[in-house]
Amino acid sequence: MKKLLNTLYVTSEDSYISKDGTNVVVSVSGAEVGRLPVHNIEQVVCFGHSGASPSAMRLCVENGVSISFMSPNGRFIAGVYGETKGNVLLRRAQYRIADDPGGSLRISKNMILGKMANCRHVLRKAKSNHGQKMNTAVVDSSIARLTELISSVENASDADNLRGLEGEAARYYYESFDCMILKDKEDFYFRCRNRRPPRDRMNAMLSFIYSMLANDVKSALEAVGLDPYVGFLHTDRPGRPSLALDLMEEMRPIADRIALSLVNLRMVSPKGFIETESGAVVMDDETRKIIIDAWQTRKNDETYHPFIKEKIKIGLIPFVQAMLLSKHIRGEINGYPPYIMTQVTP
């Protein structure tokens, strides 16, 4: 269990939440591992199958504490909310911002700033670790252009202008992506981002990992009470989780590093990909399983979050960012703080 931003995260699959007086008690395999006074928390997010006792749920809802139940892989299952602690006011505030071009732009700028900064971090990290094996001139050029574009984001006049800057940043970042592929380059290469369907092995992996990331972000938004289908930068479209797509922008570089590691460590084989008659490249079941395992393993690694100044599991980043976004929408913090990848780990 871990408390972040007044949210209690219960991450063990065999955990159980119970009540002792006015305390929320967490047990694993029958042994108590922690307890917190209910008035010290705002929300409980439980990953696992064991659940919570009816008395614990009553204690929480009577004190305005919501409980969200997630699958071990992070899929939103259900939420428990009290009569006066619902999502209506938060979602109405979200909808008002979504209908306000200025308010939407302010949040979107920070999300795109986070994405650009994290793309630059991935390039710098790759150059630092493998500069002798890479075309550093191309990488340095991309880093320089990303730095210039980061400086331009604040001056974006509207959403279309911001989308243009984001598209330009993606172009320069992807120009260097192939430089970061160090093994089996005849089979794993990157010329450009293509999808629906992906037409090469790298794009097939990226699309699959992005889909898992989008699911995690969507679940995180549902857990904090936001509507994942009403975004600020991605326009509304039936069936499209626009806010999840907005929020995951700053986290895409995390997925990129996983795809690169799978190739550079030769964890995936070129034979695990099949080209169909239409030109689409799909993965076989074994390759898909390897990628899912790598994704889940990576989510258990720890990283430092520079805004909350704590170490957290990478898998909790979507939930922390969703909570920060909800706090900004409620007016509890000024501005939405994106997640910025950093080498500083106090």
C-alpha cells in the first residue's frame, strides 16, 4: 500500500480492506500491512480481487471517501461512492473547461510540454548510454529542435497552433527513433509512424503498447471521477476516449522505451511477426505475451516523480496524473503539472 496525494493505493493482488474503528485497515493474506485514519484520505484505489468488507465501504462512503476497484492489470471494474461524494461537480467542471477554448488550451499546453520534454529525455538517455553506436548528429539535431519547440508551446495561440507544434515535435523525434534501434535493424526499423494498420514490426509493437497505456489512463480517469471521453485537445468523437488520449501524450515516451528495450535486448524475435496480404504486420500470440509481460514488469519499476517529490511505481503514473488533473479542475492546484521524466532520483 502507498499513500499519494491523499489517495491510498492498495497494489497487492491478495489484499483485503477492512474497518477498525475509524481506521481503514489493509491486510495481505490475513496479515495487517497498514492502516490509516479515514479522515486522512480522500480516495482508495484497490488493485486485486479480494476487495473490501461492507463495513469498510460504509466507513469510507460516510466520510466522503470513494473506493475504486481495479483489476491487477489496471482495468477499472467498479467504484463505490457516498450520497454526497460523487462525480457530478467534478465532471461539470470538466465539461465547462472542455467548452472553453482558453481553459482547454492551458491544460493542453502543459500536457504537450510534458510529451516534448519526455521525448527529449528519451533521446538524451539513449545518446548517453549508446552514443558510440548511434548517429549522434541526427539525435543532436532532434534534441535541439525539440528544445526550440518546447520554448514555443507557451506562445501557442489556439488548439490548432498547439497541434501543429506537437506534430512538428513528433516529426523530429521520430526522425531519430531509428537511431535508437541497435539490434536486428534489418528486421526492426522505423521509417515513420504508421498505424491502422501498422506496416512494420516496430509500429506493430508501438501500437500494441500504446493501446495498453490508453487502457491504463482511461481506467485512472474513471477512478478519480473524470469523464475519459471528453478531452481538451483531442476533439470529441463517439466512442473515442479523448481525455485519455490527451493525458497519455506525456506518457508515450515510457511506452517507446519499452518497445526499444524489447528489440535491443532481443526479447522479441522477428519471426514473431506476420505480414498479411493487405500489408499489415501483426504479432503472434507468443510475441504478444512477451510484450504484455514486459509491460507489467516495467509498471512495477520505481521512478521519481518531480512534482510530488516521491518515488512511485511506473504503473501508478496514470493514476497520479489523473488525480493531479482532477485537483486542478477542482481548483485545488494552479495549473496541471505534467509528468516529467528525470534522471534525478533523490
